[in-house]
Amino acid sequence: MFKRILVAIDGSPTADKAFDYALTLAKARNAHVHVLYVVDIPVAYVADADPLPFIEAMRLQGKSIRESATQRLKGEGVDGDVEVRELLPLGGDVAHQINVAAEEDQADVIVIGTHGRRGFRRLALGSVAENCARQAQRPVILIPPSEADAGKDVL
């Protein structure tokens, strides 16, 4: 059923758990995994000072996440690729970019953690996961945080 899986990651423990799930699902179904990391540059950082050092730091983080995700795919023997997208201020939202990537990749399903590193802790879902699921035109599998991470505020 699922031959193309998109998993959104952000470097958080819950995103790592979502990646684990996507890898397990891919192995069971001999599916392709498209890993997506969106470099999100908030307006507040750009308006206050020279944004270039911050933007470069975010790009370096994206590169590090890409390398790590590529190694995980190879290590698990799963067919896949890793994409890093930049979302500049006033350029839309992360959830929209996840859905656009899923459409472009013709993903059969989106896998995403419910609490990543975006905003304050939510009562039910992280804002990116919630918005992604609301906007999606395909199934979305929501992965909750582990019990150890569930009580932590997420920034």
C-alpha cells in the first residue's frame, strides 16, 4: 500500500522516533523514504540584527541533519533520499512545505512527530504536525513523543 513515504524531521527526539517508524514501515513494505528537513528562519531573528550568521547556522544544522539522515538510510538498507528546504521569513509555513514536498514526491503517506522543536508545548499536537494533518491530501501518521519526552516543554 505505502510505496513512497515522506518523513518530516527537525532534530528533535520525537522526529527521530518518527524517522524510526518510517524506516520500519519502509522495510516492511520495500518502500522509498523521502526525508525532509525544513530550515525555518523566524522573522524575529531577521528583524533584530544581521540575519546572515543565524541563517548560516541554520543551513549548517540542515547540512548536519541531511548527513545524519543519509547515513541512517544507508545503515538500515532503506531506499531513500534526504531533502533540505529553506523557508525564509514570510515565505509560508513548515506544514505547507511538508505537504508540498509530499505532493511533489507523490508520497503515499506522511510520517511526522507530534512534538518537535517548534513553539511551546501543545495540549494535543505540535502546531506543525497539527497543521500538516489539517492541510494534507494524503494519510498522515502522527508519532507521539516517548514518555520521557512527553512532559518536557519544547522550544
